[in-house]
Amino acid sequence: MKPRIVDDATLRALAERFGTPLFVYDAATITARAAELLEARDAGRGFDVVRYAQKANPNLSLARLLLQRGCALDAVSSGELRRALALACDPRDVSYCADLFDDDALQLVTRHPFQLVAGSPDMLERYAAAAPPRRDIALRINPGFGHGHDAKVATGGEQSKHGIWHAELARVVDRARELGLRVTGLHVHIGSGSDLEHLARASAAVVEAAEVVRDSLEMLSCGGGLPIPYRDSEVRFDVPRFLAHWNRARMRIEERVGRALRLEVEPGRFLVAEAGLLLARVLGTKRSAKSAFVFLDAGFHNLLRPALYGAYHKLSLVGRDAEPREPQVVAGPLCESADVFTQEKHGRIVARELPRARAGDLCCIHDTGAYAAAMASGYNSQLLAAEVMLHNGRARLVRARQTIDQLLRPELECLE
């Protein structure tokens, strides 16, 4: 069983101080996950660059913590590029990896020397025409297969919108050269929450692709997608074995090109998911002919993953671990049938064994540091939850709870 990152007394105190729903992040857990990847780098022939994928959780305090620990940043939108600039990052340490440019993103990458990782041929035309500050680029390839914890997060294969199709790579590289661009990097990311077997298979695909750019290749990126154990029965991802697969691929390519290559990795979930808890208050309970329902003040406007993917998150009632358990369906407050935390794929509702919940109880939803607050919405005019970080035993607010004035003001200002 995974250790609790926050004790019950602290959770009660946080709920009293900041209210619920509340995201709680533990800085020590983030630091420990980063160390697993950074120590491999420091030991030699590890990951030369560890980029934090901001899309997992864009909170500036989390990103700053990882920057202070030696990570770089990955951005997939103009907004994430602007977050990096707000943190005073050296643009050379920030990668923009996308399949398109909107006008704002194109303006930013041609004003600042961000590393471009292009996932579509069209991007090269617009980039080259805009007189960019750097002419070296990387290409994201679609190796022809993908894999992830759900079909919706597989980012490779014939039906994926991501990356340059592997059979088109030579043509795209030739066009890049015609445009005066130098392809110095190859990037592959096949999906989120993938397993070691498929992630290792991606390394073999990069070995083949490297032949096309052997004259200019300097960098390999194995993307992200590193999983975490959401269930107590799941084992931790084997970082050393993952690195060993990529090191073998790197050495094979280095033998062919005759020079050392830089190896990058860009995890998001792996770094921050386990560091986060979503703390919610039980508002009430009721029964139907078949089910006992528990209603929380948090819903899929705070944590979309169960509704979107049928994703599993461990649930617990604060201070009641030792009590007898019974099956209960845990749901949110939204006027939406999908607003249920205890569901599987295709919307199948499954009760979870918990102590009998009572109004006023605190419910803890675990492993919500990634793809929770990042995907939050104002559905049903709900307010965005507050976020706090625990660091050396002290709680610091890192995002204030949205107010009703902040929700309504942009619309009120437009009323005639």
C-alpha cells in the first residue's frame, strides 16, 4: 500500500483553513519523483534533460519547484510558453512541442529562442517564413503505433493527430533543409500512462528514424507518458529499465553518426500526480433500490478523469480507515449523470468499499496532482477550487479559490 502523503490531522486543518473542494500538493513528493530521473542523469548516461510537461498541472508554484530542482520545461501552447516567461526561464531551456501554431504561439517562438518540436509539416513553412531566432528544430514522429491507459490518450498510430507519420519523415526533412532549417532532434511520444513494453518499443522506432537525419542529429527525446500506480496493487514504473532501453537506442545511433547525443524525457504525471490530493466534503447521502450514494462538494468540474476515461482514483474518508466498509457510489454535485467518481470505462457505475459516509465527513481523492486542476471547468457555474502546497510542514496557498465576482465580471462588463 502506498504511504499517505498527508496525515489526517493536517487534512482536517487544511479543510478548516481553506475550505473545500481543495487541492493539496506535497512538495517533498514532487522532489522525490524528480530525483528519480535527475539522479540517473547525474550518474552519467542518464537523461541529460528532464522537462516538466506543464499540461499535467500548470500551477506556477509547481513548475518553479521543479525548475529549482534542475528540470526544464515543456510547453504545448502559447499560454504555457507565457507561463515559462512569467517564471523568467531562459527560453533556450523551454521546448514548444505541438502540431500547429496559432498566431500567438508563432509570434512567441519567433520572438524568443524556444526549442521547436514540430509535429506537422505545415509548421515548418510558417516557422521558416517568420524569420525565427534559431534555425535548428526537432521533429515529433508518429512511429505508426500508440499506447496509453485509455484509447483517448494514445498519441501514435493511424488515427492519431499527433506527430509526423514515419513514412513521411524523409520528405519532411528534405523540405526543412530547403527552407534553411536544420533538423537536430527527434521526438516520440506514443501515449499517456503507457507501459514499459510499449515505451521501449518506441525507442526502437527512433533508431530507424535516425537514419534520415544522421548528418545533423544531436538530440533524442523519449517524450513522456511514464505511468504511476493509481491502485495499491500496481507496481511502480521501472525507471532504470526504461532508461536502459533508451540508452541502448542512443548508443546504436551514436555508433552510426559518430558523436554523442543528448537524451531528453518530458514527464508530467510521473512528477506530480502522486503529490496531489483532492479534499472534498460529504454533503449528503441517499439510497436507491440497488445503490447507496455519497455526494461530495467536488465533481467532474474538479476531476474529470473518471468521467472522461473511467479512470480509477483511490478514495478514503479522513480519520475512518479502521471502520467496517460497505459498497457506496461516490458522486459530485453537478446536474450531470456522468458526475460520478466510482465509474469504469463506458460509464459503468461501480460501488466502492468505504466506511458508511455521513454528511460532514471529509473525503480524500488520491493521486490528483496531474490532469485534475489542469482540466477543471466552470460547468454549472461552479467555482475553481483553491490549491495549496505543503513544504517543510507549512501550507502555502498557490492558487486562491475563484470568487463569484471573478466568474461573473467578464460577462457583466459586456452587458448592455
